[in-house]
Amino acid sequence: MTDIKVYNVTMIMTNCYLITDKETGEMAVVDPGGRSDDLIEEINNSSKELKYVILTHGHYDHICYAKQLADMYGAKVVCGEFTNEFLNNNMLNHSLYHPEFSDYKPFNGDMILKDGDTFTLGKTEFKYIYTPGHTKDSGCYIFDDNIITGDTLFCESYGRTDLPTGNDREMIESIRRLKNLEGNYNVYPGHGPGSTLSYERNHNFLMVRV
């Protein structure tokens, strides 16, 4: 089982998550698009290690503090198989267009995942599922009864598809895939309030239709 805390980072309030495996105390951070002193203080106050920095996709507001955070604690950067292309292209990740991230330096992930791959944080197993549409590298992470959806699925909405590598057809297929997962999950999106998959099946205007 895990404990999940959310920290809002960047000017557009990206949800950055600190996940702690309750049995071992090992920690992971998801989508640190900017620095959070509160997050760093929480990590420093723990006697356990930050093992992973996990990325849902390669947009600037989800990646721009990932390398610094990973280096600070000796953590590994975990991402999908297409995310390195974004991490190394300031036009694709959009940091080029935001002066506050002008010091962003390209980097590579350490653990590269393909659809269906799993890894463990302490005693907790994480499963990566590939969900393109918002970007071609977008993915979600399932663990316990939770799913971190990045910018694929929001509460009553979904990620925009009009940016480079976005694709309407792929988004529809990804939303359908999430809809067809068995059971219910707590949904932790990249922006906005959390939800549940059961709620989205009945209230998300795209998920209702696919």
C-alpha cells in the first residue's frame, strides 16, 4: 500500500505527486515540472530514499525539475520509451517557449518502459500502460487501486491533442483503454482535482462516448 501527497508546481499548477510505499518507506516523485520546497522538505525529513522520479510524458511542466531532483537524491528517472525524444528537444517539450525554463538542459531517462512493463517501489508493483493522444509518449501508471494519468485523463475531461505529436484518434483509443480496465481506480491526473475511474465512466464526456 502507498501514501500519496500532491504538490502543485509551475505557473499552470501541474500536479506533482510524492508516493511512499508504506511498508518500506521508499519514495517516488511523479512529474516534477518545477521545484517545490515543500516537497524537498518532506523528502529530507524522511529516513528513507527517493528511489524514482517518474514521468508521465515529456512536456516542460512535467519534466523541468526531474533531472535536478534525481541527481539530488541519486534517484532513477523512469519514463516511457518515446519520452527521451521530448527530454532532448526543447521545441517538443515546449520549454523553449517559456522563459522561466530557459535554463532547462536535455537529459535521458534511466529506466525506459514499454507498454505493460512493471517495476517495484518497495513492496508496491507499478504497471506502465502506454496511452498516446496528448503526446505520442504519454503513459499512465497503475499501482494498488490507483492510476496516475498525467495529461491523458482529467476529471470530466482529457488532455488536449493540438500540440505536436498529439492525435485525436489515439486519444480516443487511450480513453477507451482506460474505460475498459477492470474495476475501479482512484485517478490522479496531471492537472486539476482527482477522481475515480467509475465516476469518469459516467461523467467524462469522451469516456461516455467511446
